[in-house]
Amino acid sequence: MSVPGRIDLLLHRLIAPPARPMRRLLAYYLSMAGVALGIRESGVLPRLEAVWPDLALVLAMIVALALMLPVSWIYQATRRAHGADPSVVQTMLALPVAVAGVIQVVSHSLPLAFSLAGIVAAVRFRNTLRDSADMLFVFLAIAVGLTVGAQAATAAAAISVVFNLVMFTLWHCHVPNRMPLPVGADGFPSGNGHVPSPVDSGKKGGKKHRYSGVLSVQVSDGDRGQQAVEDVLRRQAERWQIDEIKKKKDGRTTLRYMVRVDKALPPESVLDAVLLGGAPYVVGAALG
């Protein structure tokens, strides 16, 4: 594998949600605490800041990103059933970096702070998030950026840890009310697999359909299989959203996705990509 390919794989594994979020969260936060303690005990920061005055700015941006990375895992894990929005993940990782940097710049200058307030007041953002829960994660990104920029990294770490624990607990205790579809002998939804849904059409009357088909995938491991399938869909589908997760008594899980693929792309290529990319967890797939 080439160096760019290895870097891309490393970044993907770093950002993608783990199969067991709590294990990775515990290891990640303990590692961060160990690194922070080691840096503080070594006393190297004051010497470096004397040589590089902008070191505090760079460190604040790095810490903001490091504290929001585990939040992005929780977001993707808890929003998987509703379809995690990639733009929200990108915003959660980039926004606190920018906020922390700006706060560091204006923290010692009152004129700069007033100038920033005037600029922000003149900017209008006309983007509506599809779910109020997404707004909660964006708000946390701003809070972490502000806290780190105000040189309160310990408080920002506490906010990140407590927020992740609360969100994971609420998600784990919540049981969604879903009406299961009838499943045939092959383990896949019977009939054409299509259920009228408000997400099927982008305009009134259904003139412009957002999704062109239904992808049913049977996996041996629910969490790992779903993650593998969604990794493939991010590359192969123009748009997709999970519609149902149905666990069977034999331990297998059927995943049902609303998908939209390029018309020029043969359906067989999509199924082959799901079967190959989802191995060894994907045991069957059908696109209708």
C-alpha cells in the first residue's frame, strides 16, 4: 500500500466510530491524561514558549481537536440508526479548532474582541440541521473551543468526558419504537422492500425521489457489519440512510438502507462492493 493510501486508512480508522465506544473512550482519555501529566511534569512548555511565542495558540487548537475527536465517535455511534450526517462530523472537528484559535488571538486585546463581535454579527448562516440532537453536538464544539481558548483545558476535558458519558448512557437506555417489516425465508424483507416514508421524496407529490432503491444486508456481527457496510456506502452511494435494523434469533442482523446510486453504476457492482468491503461480516446482500 502506498504512503497516501496508508495515511488515508489511518485517518479513516481514527475518525470512524469504534465497535465498542466505551473501551476506546476509556483508553483515549487515559492516554490523554498521561500525556498531559508527562508534559506538565517535564516543564518543557515554558522553555518552548520562550522560543516560540505562538506555541500556546497551536497547542490550544490541537487540544480542542483532541477533545472533540471522541465526541465525534459518540455522535456517529449514537446517530447510526438515523444516519449520521458527515457535515456535522466535519463541523464538530473543525469548529472548535477555529474557535480556540480566535479566542487565543483576541484574549489579550479588547479592540480585537469587539471587532470579532462585529464581524460575527454581520455574518448570517442559513443552514438548518435536520435534527435538534445535531445542534447539541455543534453547541458542544463551540463550548469546547471557547473553554480551551480561555486556557481552561482541564474544564474542557471534563465537559468532553461528561457529555460523552451522558449521551452514550441516554442512547444505550433508549429503545426505538420500530415496526418490523415481514422477513422472508432468505432473511431479507419480503415484497419489494419499499415502505412509504417521508424521506422518500424531496418535493411535494414525490416528483423528485431522494432515494432510488432499498439495500438489504445480512451481517453476522451487528456493530462491525454495520460499520463496514456504511464505509462502503460512503464511497459507492450518492445518498443513503439506514431505515431499519432487525436482529434475528440466530445472532445475525438484517440492515435495511434507503440508497441512491449513480444510474450509470450497475447494481451488481454495488452489491459486490458491499460483499467484498463488508467481509467477513456481510453474509448476504440484495438491492431492489
